[in-house]
Amino acid sequence: MSREGVTPSPTPHRLGVHLVEGGAVVGVYAGHATAVDLCLFDADGVEERIALHGPSAGVWHAYVPEIAEGQLYGFRAAGPWQPNKGHRYNPAKLLLDPYGRGIEGDFTPMNAEGAQTLLSNRDATDTAPLMPRSVVTVEPGGSWQTPHPWVPWEDTVIYELHVKGFTKQMEAVPEELRGTYAGLAHPASVEYLKSLGVTTIELLPVHAFASEPHLDHTGLSNYWGYSTAGFFAPHAPYATAEARAKGAQGVLDEFVGMVDLLHQAGLEVILDVVYNHTAEAGWGDRVLSWRGLDNHDYYKHQPHSPGHYDDMTGTGNTLDFTHPRVVQMAIDSLKFWVEEVGVDGFRFDLAVTLGRTGHGFSTRHPFLVGLTMDSVLGGVKLIAEPWDTGLGGWQVGNFPAPMTEWNDRFRDRIRSFWLTDTAKGARHHPTAPELATRLAGSSDLFGHTEPPLARGPLASINFVTCHDGFTAHDLTAYNGKHNEANGEDNRDGTDNNRSWNHGIEGATDNEDILALRRRSVRNLLGTTLLSAGTPMLLSGDEFGNSQGGNNNAYCQDNEISWLNWSHEPWQKDLRASVAHLVNLRLLHRVLRPATFYEGRDPRPNDTNPRADSAWFTATGEPETEDWWEDPSTRVVQFMRSLSDIGEPDALLVINGWREPVDVTIPFDDGNPWRLMWDSAWETPEGVDIEVVTPGQTETLEAQTVRLYLSEV
């Protein structure tokens, strides 16, 4: 059935379906199409097709009367079938709206025949019975929300979590809310996050996503969500049953409500976003949206061979950020989530892909310039995962301000220092210089700007674990990955874990080994929280969560990935240690510097001059070049100062040996030092504060880190 006489849209370049008085304006980009139909579906699945006007600069558009909230729809595009030229038009394929605010229905084909029908081929079988629908929603508006918390970067502690996995087994949350947006915003969840002291919640992907077909056929699913099917729609399965029963509008409203409640608690919400590729996978895979609308323009193709994708992401396809419409889609999506939904920032998956030109990565790529200079987006938190799988894909330190970046050099050095270097016991090259560089904010990576040192240490997102890889507990319990449950014969996942099982692989009842593992976890997390830079914690690390040695649990939507909230005493002690460190960081500015250290007094005319940083040997003597270059240097003392009256100095003392060592406390104007934390402590609760004097010799237990603050 078709409708005649629909008028052109008064705003022909506005993309998506937007409600206006008496109906809706419709716009979709399909630059090489010869015709595009808007397909409306009623409750019985009966389809009505409406021919759109166009193209106008590649956009097909119309004003359609009598469309209301909740309307189910999709598109069909006709045009050339010329795979060798990058064109794969087939009007038999029902297509989702790339700008759709809601998606209703399942992406999973019911059988192999259905899967074949969705593939990118000339099959004339109608895919509407197999496809979900886009849904018209009312824009949230944003004006009524609680204001953004606007946590300064120097106060920020990021906590990466999975919406479902965080509360799925949290008994303090009502059962019907567990694993949902509403569950994350429940008072029990909020109280836990606030008591831990974190400021900013980074959510694994919540854009609507689809599992890969090979997972569907094995009974597994894409748990992490790095397979986007809609950049403007929240993932419906994370909403409560009550919200889903109300349709896409109910899902969107629950998401907005979650953000608002977290804001009321002073917590920021950052979304992990995946603009580098889509759920349509390789060129011969399923057709869901972009491939059917304009395969040539949306996806990056090999030079001089438009029939083959140029895969920079390892997923089969790469969105082409040299095309203005792809850049527009990403910018429009980001602004929707900020202005309409109220989120506080974004972490960009495989962000190098978003800055690739025809000649490689460029800091001045139009997308990066538009993102950082935009009056809305430039003011929220922007975090890059600064690599992809293409040539020249490692770009740590090369993103423009005000972006920050995940620092894998920090991750690798801290893991190696506390785990693999200790396990091997022998080193043939100096390790102290790089350790010191990571502790001091990684100026080697983030300081080469114009003007120099403009970004500061806060541009470095310091982490030792994230969703991808071992948990902190598993870093200390497994030498190798154990991914058998993923169904790939343990071939998937990295082998570069830099882990150490402390003598026994996996679970053990050996209390000596368990005690060493607990101390190693405290060393890893303590070093992260006490280093210059912006710290990020993986949810569950604070209480020793384990995934049983699985370092690639992307397809494990079960107890392997869900947090276990039934804690033993040692787990409660570990959590107390992490909360104590987060609180110390918040209370003392000396632990969260905004500028790089220069080794001199930033205020040379002070009556009490002192350097902003200094390094000392185990004997309390100032560092020397020979000491730095000695491969056996495993004891480091790092003094930091703000040179402000009333603010304490900080002294970080690290013993990387497997034996106790004697350390002489260096001088700091003769003021006593107070021991605020020692990783040898199982818990900071009930510990008497020790006061030591400069020149005093202290014995550090094996493999420990201590924090002292000077008395003022």
C-alpha cells in the first residue's frame, strides 16, 4: 500500500523522523539511490510505503501528516546493484533509520534461512518479517534535567561499568530492576558508588547494538555491545520490563531518568561510543541500515577498489570519516546525547579511525576539529582510545586538547613492574626511568604540544585494567588466559597480559600465595590512584572480582561477567583500601596535579621555596644518572609539593623487590611525615597513623608502596 500527495519537507536536510504539528518531517541520506520509500507499519505489521522527495544534496525527504509518537517505520532504497563500484541497493531490504531514536524488535534471525535473507545480496525475499523497526519518539528536551555535575578533571575518578553486569546480582536492588538502567540509578547502586568515592561513571556501550551472527548460532551473545545498530537509540534490553512494555519512548524515558538520578547524586555519566564501525560487519554480511542506504559513502573502501572494505577495526567494516555525512551523523548523535539526554561525556572506541584521512591519522581531521571546537561538545569530557588496527594505528598522546586518552603505556609499565618483572627477577635494562615517567603523568606522551606542556598530566587516563582483558584479581592469579567458554578453543583474547599467578595457576587455598596476590592487587590499584593523571578503575576490581581467567569475556552474558556481590572479609578489606585511597586523592591537591612537574619551585620568590618534585634513592640521597640507569633499581622515592603554605607535601615510596628493604626518609624542611597508607596493610581501618622524621630509617616489606604526607 502506498500514499500519494505527501509534500516535500520544509527542512529537507534535517535527518531522521521528527514530530511537528500535524505530522512529521522525514529525512534520510542515500546519495546514490534512485528512489527511497518511508515504510510505516501498523500494529498488525501491515506496511504502507510513502515515496520520499529528492535527492537534495543526497537527502530524501518529505512532510508526512498524521504520524505520531510510537509509529513503527523503516526505509527501502532502490538504486544500482554494482558491488564492484560499492553500490548494493536492494528495495527488498527493510532498513533502519540511522537517526532513529528508538528500535523495537529483535535483530536475531530465527533460522539459517532468515540469516541468509538478511545478507548483502540480490535476494528478492522481503526482509521486513526478520527486521526490527525504527520508532518515532518525543525528544526528551533536556531543559528539565538536573544540571550537569561538571566535575573538574583534577577531581575526576572514573569507574568503568556494564549497565547489566553491575546490578544483575546485587541483592539490595529489587529483582525487577536488576541489570537495568533503573537498577543502576537505584539508591543502593548510588550509595555504593558514592561511598567508594568515584565521581564519573563510564558505561560500556548503551547505543542499540546487535550480536554477531556467529554468536547467535553458538548460543552466545555480544555482551559488551561494541556492535552498534543505532547511534541515537538506547539499547532496549537494558530497560525494565515495565519500560519496554511502553515501547521505545518508555526505554528512552528510563535512560533519561537514570542520568537525571545519577546527576542528583553528583555523579557524571560518560558513554563508551562506537562510531568506528557498525553491526553490519563485512561486505557480504547482513544489511540493517547504512549498507542498504549508501554503502559507497558510509563505509571506507580500499583505494581504487570500491568493492572491498578497508577494515581498520578488525570487525569487517569501518565507517568512512572522510565523508561529510559520516562526520555529520557522529556529531549529530553526540549532541543528541548531551543536549537531549544530558550525558556528561564520551569515551571513543578505536578513536584513531575517527581521525583518519586519506593519508593517515591527523590531529586536524574535520571530525576532531568539529568535536573539540563545538560550543556544546567541546565542554564535556572527551576520552579517546588512541589506537585502531590499521597502519599507524597507535597514536597515544596525539589527540587534540581538550581530549584525554587511555594510556596503555601506563597500564603496561605498572603491570610489568609489579608482576612480570618481579616474577622473572632479572632485568637487563633500566626500568626505573619509565616507572618514574608514568608516576609523574607521562609528559613524554602528553607534553609535546604547542605551546609545550599545554595538556598536562590529566590528559593521561591511567588504568591497569578495563573491560577488555584480565581483572586486577586475575592479573595476579593467572599466567595465561582461560577463554574456553568463548567457543574459540582459547585462541581469542590477547596473550600480552603481563600477569603473574604467584606460583599457582588459578584458585588456591595456599594462604601465603593468596596474601601475596592481595598485596599485588593493592599495589596495582594504589599506584593507579596515587600517580599524576586521571585514574580509571574497572568495576569490581575494588573487591577482587574474578572472571575465572577469561580475558575476553565479550560474549559472556552470565556469571562470568556479572559482578558477584557476595563478599568474603578480604574483599571488604580491599574495598576499604580503595575507598581510602580515593578519599586521600580528593582531600589532597598534591596527589592530583594539573600541570607537569618541572623539578623546580613554581614560585621561586616564595619565602619557603621547594621543588614541585624530587626523586630519592633508598638511602634518602637525591637521584643520580647512574642510579636511574641501573637495571637493579627497584626502590624509588618520589616527593611532590605544591609549594603552598597549608598544603602537605607527598612522598611515594616504592619497594619492587621480593624482600624487605630499609629506606631512609628524605628531608622536607625537617617536617615530620605521616604514613597515610601502606600496601602491606590488609585494610586501612583501625590502623594507627605512624609519624616519622626526616633521616629516619624505615623497613618496607617486600613488594609494597607507601604514601606519606608531611605535617603542616
